[in-house]
Amino acid sequence: MKSHMQASLFNEYLLAENADWSICLEKSFAVLRKSWESEWVGLPYLLSRCVDFLHLSATTLPSDASQMLLAAKAIAERIEFQCSQSSVETEPKYHNRLHTADVLTSLSVLICIQSKIQGDLDKEWIACAILSAIATILTILERSINSNQILSRRPCSSYNRFF
């Protein structure tokens, strides 16, 4: 967290009250947009909040699930680093970091709803879903901005073994 304002802003992020998932999602999207407009917290932080929301404790996860979440974190860090090295004007208007945050947030809420309906879900499946989502967005983002050279094509060893 960069500031007290961010800390208080994120009190409403992924806050499921009374199992009203639409309100949870709407408030979470509002938080993301406020952060995007003022002090962006970054994808690694948002990913960690999603992981916490889904109760994916690093100490109790199977090894493969832990590795997939580490790979997702490496991708999030890579996206943030590369985007921080360029100007705001070169980041795509739609397939950008805010869109990535929206996807991770929506996916987390959907997984939580599914777990309430079905019971405990396989932790490896959840980790794979998160990794797949952020890796897909990285691919789309790279294609969208390839001509601007924001993201390099050099593979990151932390996530390369999954693709």
C-alpha cells in the first residue's frame, strides 16, 4: 500500500456482505476505478487481495497450486514493471491494467459464488483459473501494444514452465 487513502479505499474491495454478490462486485469495481484515477495500487497487490478473498493460504496449498500463484504474481509484476516504464498514452485504452484488475476481481467473485453453491473447490483448479486469466490478458496486452514495445517478449522463468 502506498498511502492511507489507498488503505481506506480498499476496505470496500471484495467485501461480501449478506451474500449480495452484485453489490460486492459493484463496490469492488468502484474501488478499482478510484485507485486507477488517483493512486494505482498495482496488479500484484490486487492479485494478493483476490488470493486472500479466495482463502488460498500459501501454507496449505498443494505445490502445483503454489507454483501457479507464484507464476501469476510474476506476470502481474511484469505487467506493472513494463507499464511503469512507459507513458500512460501508450497503454491500451481497454486491454490495460484496469481491465486486468476487473477480470481478476470478477473471476474471484465467480469462484467464490461457485464454492458457495458446490462446496469446496479444488485449490489447483482455482490457482489454474487465476493463472490462465492473467496469462491470457498478458498475451492480449502484448498483442495490443506490441508496436509500442511496452512489454517485451522475453519469457519470465517464474511462469514460463506453465506455457
